[in-house]
Amino acid sequence: MELLEKKIEQANDLAALESVRIEIFGKKGVLAAEFAKMREIPNEEKKEFAKNLNIKKAKLTKLFDFKKMKLEALAIDEMMAKEGVDVTLYKIKSTSGALHPVMETMNKIIDYFVSMNFSVHEGDYIEDDFHNFEALNLPKHHPARDMQDTFYLKDGFVLRTHTSPVQIHTMKKSKPPIRMISPGSVFRRDFDITHTPMFHQVEGLVVDEEGKVSFSNLKWILEDFLRYMFGSVEVRFRPSFFPFTEPSTEVDISCIFCEGKGCRVCSKTGWLEILGAGMVDANVFKAVGYENVSGYAFGVGVERLAMLIHSIGDLRSLFEGDVRLLEQFR
Ligand code: DAH
């Protein structure tokens, strides 16, 4: 037996110990052979023999288990040394990110109109003069182009100044009825506290057979949309001008900061300008070859809404990528 104990003691890795285990404890191992001897032993000696054998077995098992534990710990040490795991390394703190407030607001706008069965069309950033201006009833030298000075590319292409050209593309591609929105980036040559050279809009267009789309439909959906965005606000429609709509309207909500009493944000008027809209101008339908239809359109500036919702004072700060501002929206 001392020999067996020595064998366990001398196994210097787990594989060696495993062969020792088979040799001693296996079905055809030393212990099994010892127990088999019981058959030949006279009855009166059996008890004593079995007792001694069981004590030996227990001793060997204990020795074996201890050795195994030692070798396993050694194997882990060895692996750690080889793979270079430095358990003293600081745990890098991981934090979850969040949507940019502009994207979050845009998604909220999209969610509303998708729930109202509008489809979503993205359009391209580069447009030609026809789609960005001409087809939207903004002929060359029209003074309304002045507000939409942009970045001019070669061959009459421009970076789109609004999402309205997607109206034209969608009407050219499909037939009425149309119910679509178009979210995306737009570009202008502007830079001050309320303007950046790149910003975002969501355009909306509904077209159906003549007489099926009315100004009251437009009023209803915009009121419902603005209450979805801002809660229970008053909504006001003011006559305005856009070349691509006739009549045109600008839509205001009662100031969400002073509830219409008049404060710094609403310039003491009690109202906040939110978006432009109107009935699609006959010339726009002419440009895409539509006849006997009626429709409404609207355009929302996404940053304007995000700034109001989050009380952000300077539009430019939205695009500076300063985490001190952005992490407040997590
Ligand atoms: N395209 C206009 C702009 O960028 C916004 C707009 C106003 C879009 C009225 C519309 C509309 O569709 O009907 O200032």
C-alpha cells in the first residue's frame, strides 16, 4: 500500500494522477483485486479483512482527493501565468448610451405619423434645382429662395434646403392616395443661436382625389399631433406664405413655459411658432402631372421641438458633441 501512496504523491500533473486513479480505483484496479480476494478468505477472517481494506481505501481516497485539489490549483496558476491575466487591472466602467435628443424627438414625430398610417420616405441629401425649388413653385429669382441659401454643387445640384423635395419624388413615383412623411437632414447657409448649417425636418404630404382632403383634415391632424408632443396646449393657425401651399399657415402652440401668460422664451407673446403647413399649391401638382386631386402638406423643424421639449437655449450646442450636455439625456 505504501507503494500506492507514493504513486499518488509522485503524480506531478492531472493526467498522471488520472492514470494512477485508474490503477488504484478502477474496475480492474488494485483495490478491486483486493476486494475480490474476499471470496477465498475463510469466513471468520472476512470481517477483519474487509475492515482493514476499507480503512486503506478511505486513506487512499483522501490522499487522492487532496492531491487532485493541489494539482488543479496549480493548473489554474499555470494557465493564469501563461495567458497573462492581470487580476489587479481596474474594471473599466461601462455606461449605457442614449439617443441624441434630436433623434429621440424625430423618432417621436415618426411614431405619431406611422400610427396614423403615413408611410416614411427618406429622400437624398443632394437634389437638383427642379426638385428643391422649381417644382415646389419656387422659380429662379423668386425672393423666397433667399431664405434658403444653401451649398451649391456642380451642374445645378444643391444640398437640399428642406425635406419638401421628397414630396415631388414621392408624387412622381406613385399615384394618389398618398400619405407620407419624410424625416431627414437639410442644409442652409446659416449659423447663429437658432440656426445651424445642418438641421432636421419632417415633411408631411397627403394627396387624394379632388375634394377628399380638406383644410379641416390638416387642422385636425396637426392639433392632434401637437397635443401628442406637448400635452394639453392651445393650437393657433396663422395665415402665412409658402410658395408650395395655398392657402398657407403657420402653426403656433400656447407657450409651454408660461402657459400663454408671456415670458422670455415666447417673447412675451404667449405663443411659440412650431411649424408651417397648407393646402398643396396647384402649381406643385402641375409640376408632377397630377390632375383633379387635392392635398395638404406640412414641415416641422425637429431641433426647434427638441429645444422646447428639453429647454435648450442654444441650437448650436446640440451639434458640438459635448458629453456634458448629451449625458443629461441618458
Ligand atoms: N419647407 C418649409 C421650410 O423649410 C417648411 C414647410 C412649410 C413645409 C410649409 C411644408 C409646408 O410642406 O406646407 O421652411
